[in-house]
Amino acid sequence: MKRNLSIRYRIYPTPAQEAVFRRIAGACRFVYNLALEQRERFSRRDRAIRYVGQANELPALKGEAPWLKEIPAHCLQAALRDLDRAFVNFFEGRTDFPRYRHRGRSESFRFPDPKQFSIDHMSKLDRRTLRALIAPKFGKNRSNFGAIAIRLHRPLHGRLKNLTILRDGNNWYASFSIETRERHTPVHQYRDSAVAIDRGVSTPFMSSDGEAFGQQTEGPRELLRLRRLQQALARKRRRSSNRRKAIKRIAAHKAKIARRRKDSLHKLTNLIAKSHGTIVIEKLNVRGMTASAAGTATQPGRRVVQKAGLNRAILDKGWGEFRRQLVYKAALLGGRVVEVDARHTSQTCSVCRHVDAASRYNQTRFACVACGYAANADANAAQNILQRGLVAIGALVEIADTGGGLPLAACGDLAFGRSKKQEAKGASLKKVAA
Ligand SMILES: [Zn+2]
């Protein structure tokens, strides 16, 4: 089984190297935006503007913009590939129309050919924990800017596919895309353990065991600091070097919070993927996500009213990343992620299956009007998601339905024919789930 992963390492460019980074990133952005404009203007007439055509125009473009000649050609081609991918994603309905890249926001470039870069394990650099990253323009031959110092905080295994140099906050990183191959699918350590994770209202992630996850990474202290930094920025004179420094400080602060959030999300998904063989989550409409992020869609879905006050776009984005991490981590460990339709799960009693909006006592409490079962609203919803997931994989044959309950057919693609074998297999999981 082939799997693609990317690993990011911090790099420490010299000022001269950093200047070259910015030049290459700027050139890639220029080519990307130019190619996007070309497609925008002429696609209607000539639908066939694709990667190959645009890449073939690069030499002519260099004639008109000679400064592009010093940029590694592979990087420019990679930028065109990115654009091509962006269009494919758009035409296949996964994303919005490709947008222009802006200076400062997307500072990156890619070396698409693994033959062109390497890590020198016989470090010629002074600092002992650092290694030398060698790439075109950087350490490949004498007339260039020297190898880049890289900190290999973890080993780099697998087949290298490409290398992206990018800036995040004020730091630079080398992100390697690698392909790993496993000879056999591992058996999950807790393969009989199933859990569901719900996007909570009172907490970002709520498990069907009633455990709340997703600590706040941006508390009042961090917000206060951001406000102070912004006030300081407002006092600086335009185009002054102090203003530039203040902008840098704000970027550093934001990047720090982003790193914290990322770190806690990775820890969380790692914990969940390690401790459960089956993880059930709700299915999300990705298209709707990007649309609502742009602030256009009033997408009717669950809990729209309750969530109206929250910044839905941010929550959805976090959920998308959460899902992505869960899926690949579960796969690495031999587990699986099951997605189910989560409609009505917040109004359904997980004990008696009675569906009633009135059971939703308030934001955080669920109290069934039929049987009196009371629980945390998110935990109850997570229980429902778990049950649907178990039905979907054939581990739970039927959901006990005592009147007013959601008929199985209403769960969409969850309920369909199950073989004897699946039922037998389900028996063990059912016990665990109970
Ligand atoms: Zn009930």
C-alpha cells in the first residue's frame, strides 16, 4: 500500500539565502498569477489551456522577463503544475475558482525532482545538530549560495518525491513529500474498540465516551497580546523600519498560536487513532465548507441556529484538518474511519431513539422528552453517530427503535444488506459498543 506523507523541518537560511528564497518565491508567484490570468482571459475561447501549453511558453517568457532566467526552471514549472491542479480541483467541484497569490501570504516554491536535492549527512556546517540541505542554487556547485542549514528533528524515511521551501510566520521550513510503502496492512492494537467524535457546541470535539477534547489555544492572554501588538503597530509611522518590525512581531505571534493549535490537533488525532480501531465521524460537505468560508452560503444543516453565533468557517476548517489527520493516522495503524450522515443526531435520544427537537433542553444539555434520559448534548449526539457508524460497517445489525425513532432507511446509505459473516463479525463489536 502506497501512502503519501509530508514532513516539515525547520531550516535556517543565511540572510543572502533568504533573499534568494524570496526572489524564487516571487518569481513562482509571478508565473502562477500570469498563467492564471491567461486562463481566465482566454479559456472561454480556447478551453485547452493546460499545463503543457503554459510550460512551453516559459522560455519565451524568460526572453521578455530576463530576471526569470536566474530562477530554477523546475520551480517555475512546479508553480504551473500547482495552478493546473487548482483548476482540476475546481472543475471537479472540490474547491472554488483558483485565486491569485499574494506577496507575503504565500511565500513558497517547490523542487519537484528528487534527484535535484539531498541531505548531506556528512555535515560540513559548524553547528553540530544541523545538517546540510542541498538543492539547485544551494550547495549544488561552487557558484551559488551554499547549502541550507536544516534541523532533522526526526528521521526522514521513505521515497522522497519533492521538496517545498516555505515561510510560515518569520521562519522558513523545508517540507518533504514522501511516499511510504507498507508490505502488509497492520492490525490495529484495539481493533474491537469503536468511538465516535462529534463536533461539539460546548467543546470542539466530543467523544461518544463523553470525553471533551480540543483545548483552547488562543485564550484571553493571547488575545490581549495581539491587541497590544496591533495598538503598537498603529502608532508607528508609515514606511518606517519600526513599523516593519511591529508587523513582524504580529506575524510571529500569529504563527506561534497556529503552531500551538496544530500541535494540539496532532496530539489529539494521534491519541484517538491509537486507542480505537474504528472511528466514526460525521460526513461533511467540503464544497459547502469552502462556500460558507467565503461567507456566501446559508447552507441548511444541523445546528445552524445554535451555531450561528460561532465562527463556522473556522470550525469547519479545523474539522477538515481533524478528519484528514484521523484518516491517515488510522490507516497507518491499521484502523479505519467511518463517515456517516449526522442529520438529526442532536435531536435523537441515543437510548430510546425518540426524535424531538424539544429534547434539546439547551445548548449543552439533552433531556429526552420520551424516556427522560439526560446527558451532555454533544455526548448524546456522539453516541448516535457511533451507532450509525456501527450499522454502516455491519457491526450493529439494528438500532433498537421504540416509537418515534428514526427509521433506518432515513440514515441514507447506512442501512443495507448485511451478510451472515458481517453479522457474526459484528457480534464482538456490538459488545464493545454497548
Ligand atoms: Zn429517550
